[in-house]
Amino acid sequence: MSAATFLSRIAGLVREQTFAYLFGAGVWTDAFNVAFRIPNLLRDLFAEGAMSAAFVPTFNAVLAREGREPAFRLANVTLSVLVIVVGLLSVLGILLSPWLVGLLAPEFAAVPGKAEVTVLMTRIMFPFLLAISLAAITMGILNSLGSFFAPAVAPVFLNLAMIVAGFTLCPLALEAGHPAIVGMAVGAMAGGILQFAVQLVPLWREGFRPAWRPRFDDPGMRRIVILLVPGTIGLAATQINVAVSTILATSLGNGPVSWLNYAFRLMQLPLGLFGVAIAQATLPAFSRAAARQDREGMAGTLAGSLNLTAFINVAASLALAALAHPLIRLIFQYGRFTAADTAATAAALQAYALGLLGFSVVKVLGPAFYALGETKVPVTASLVAVAVNIALNLALLKPCGYWGLALGSSLASAVNALILYRVLVRRLPGLATQGIGRTLAATLAAAGVAALGAAGTAHLVLASLAGRDGTTGATATAVALAAGAGAGLLLLVVAGRLLRLAEVERALNLLRRRFGGTTARGSPTAG
């Protein structure tokens, strides 16, 4: 699953490079980011957030108790209801696009043509919400049936469609009298349809047959709705915080919206590769344990996920903060993306990186409450996090500028995660005995040493390779980045072993089994 997600995130990175090369960070990139954010906000709140969290436990419960046929019947009911509800929502969104753009980006009206183009792209991309909602349900079905690769790799097709659109549809949009970036909106819409379509093949192989069953009175559908309504609020904190940041960022002129978006996308690389992947793999297993009332199994599943999440995401967040400048310079600083854009995006990335662990933990713990049939705690935690985020954004905007918005979102995600964890420990007492606190403390120490080593190594290599005018090219930046990452990884392993981090030992054992045929103790491996 992580391998497939890695392909998807790399494709997403190339997509962002295409944006940076063709459009930089300015008027039209800001317009696209706001237009795309409107259906994406609803997608994360509804489709890939609350709907998935409500559907997967319900589907798994039916699958475990009644078998495949009733579970597939529930899936068809859910898909049919989604077509009706989200289809109507998409039509409503198209009609209300001018109002939505005015709400999310009121300052765009001051720039001639900016608001109008944003409205046009919003209307083009609003049906994307329906396509991605259907894709989210098919992903939940496949994951519940033990199939992870196909749904995890499906977003690659969305990214590929947008990359191709940049060099094909964008020139056509320009010829039609629109800004070239409108072609990207058409590419996004086409990519959303592809992301849903490619999952139908493996779903068919599992025995699922699509059928039109729009039954709002179905017991399983009622159960999903009961979880969905509070779940929409419970999983909304991150996206609402991003929306608040967008509104405030649009008041800072041209550029901040794009800088924050590029930084957030980079932060999502480890978040999607590990945080979301761990959460999606955890939910079906946790749901099955919940259906059996196996509290020990639930605690063990969550503890393993949290320990792995802490180790990977703390290391990734400090690495991103340490290597932000050379990383962004290497990835984005071409075409219309300038050195000033690199510095601005790096500051935003460093602020977002601090929240990587919080974002990931919420992804893991939020759905666990819905699998337990509880909704009040995630709702309360989200509302508290939103309030904290708004307060921090308003407090940090003046002294810090745009990157204070990223910092506020990161701190709010930590508050959300902490509330969820503290309450879940009371629900599952066995969770507190799994060594999560020790793993986090040891990981912070090891990753801190690694990050300092990575930053120092990259700086020294860049300084040694700089030209007479003090500048460095892409090759020198790549060498410095590779050297910094290598030094950081080596220090992470050494410090992790000294601190006896189990996750480091597991990774080393896995490498030995893959390439050496023996375990850490040198005995032959089995299986």
C-alpha cells in the first residue's frame, strides 16, 4: 500500500512541478488553488473523510456477520445514494460558485479577472466531488476485502491527467481566449473520473456487480448517516483550518496562497505515504476487532499504528524542516518559480512540518471512534482545534505573516490529536501500556540528532560546491540534498539503535531478510 501511495505522491510531486514551471506562484496559481480547494474541502470533509469513516466499519460489520452478498448490497445502496446526494450538491455548488469564491477569497475581486477565472474553474471542477466520492467508497470496499494496491495507486491517474493537461489542454485554453491555467481545471475533472474508473476492474474481480439501489431506508444506510453527520464535523478540523488559512492568505496579496499550497503538498508526501496509508490499513483491522468486541485486539492494533506513525512522521517532519530550502530549490525552482518563491515556500514548509505528527495521528485515531460507535469526542476535539487554529492564525498573522498561518494549523492539529489520544486511552486502557510515550520520546531524540546532522551536512556540501558568485546549480543542490539525507538517515539508525527503538530494529531486520536472507541474529528466515 505504501509502495502504491509512493507512486501516487511522486506523481503528485511532478504535478506540482508542472504547476511551478508553467505558472510559478502568482495570480493564476492562486486562482486555481482556491478553485480546486472548494470541491477538495468538501471531498475531505465528506467523501474521503466522514463518509469513508462511516462506511468502512458498517460495511465490515455486515461483511463479518452476514457475508459478501449483503455487504455488496449495502455498497450498491451507498453508491446509489451518493450519486443522488452528491450530484445535487455538485449542481448547487456550480450555481453558487460566485458566492463561494467571494467567501473564500474576498480579496480576489480587487485584481481584474482573477475572481471571474476562479469562478469558471470552480464550476468546471465541482463535479470532481462526485467522482472522488464514488472513488472513496470503492477504495473502502477494496481495502475491506484485503485489496490495497489498486485503490492506493488510483490517484496516480488524477495526477497524470493534470500533468498531461498542462502541456496539451492549457495551450488550447489559451487559444480559446481563457488563461492557460483553465486547462488544468479540465485535467483535474478528467483525472477524478479516471481515479474512480480504474478501481472498477479489481472490484469486478472481487465479485462486486454495480446495481442501482437508491434506498434511503436501508438499515445499513441509516447507520452510515448516523455516523456521517457528526463524523463530518469530527474529521473536519484539518480542512476547516486550511480554509481559514486560505481566507486570511488571500488578504496578503499575490503569492501567499500558492506558497502555502506548494508547502502543504510537500508536507502531504510523507503524510500520504505513511500517515494516510497506516490509517487506511488500520481501520478495517480495528473495525473487525470492534465488531468482535475484542478490546485487547483494538488496543494492540492502535498501539502498533501509533508507534509506527510516531517514528516515521517525527523523523520525516524534522527532516523536512532541516532540508526545506534545498528540497524546494531542487523540485520547484525552474521556469516561473523564482528564488524568492523558494525562500517563501521553505518557510511555510518548515511551519507545516511541525504538524505532520498531529495530522497523521488524527487520521489514525479519528476513524477509530466511529468504529466504536462514538461521535461526540471527535466532534468536540475538532471544534476545539478549529477554535485554537482561528485564534492562533489571527494572533500570528501580523508578527509572522503568511507562514504563521501554517504554524497555527500545525499547532491546532497537535491539540486535536492530543484530545483524541487522551480520551481513547480511557476507552481502551490497554493502549496506555504499549510504550507509545517512550517511542515518541526516543524518536524525538534520535530524529533531532539526525535533522541537525542532515542540515549541517547539506550546508557544508552546498558551501563547498558554490561557484565564485556564491550560487549553486541544480546538480550541486541535488548532491547536497542527497548528502544531507544520507547523513541524517545514518544518524537516525545509529541513534535509534542506541535508544533501542524497536521500529529501527524492525526496519533493519526487514532489509536483512530482503537482501541477506538472515535475521538480525543471523538465523535463517522463514516465510
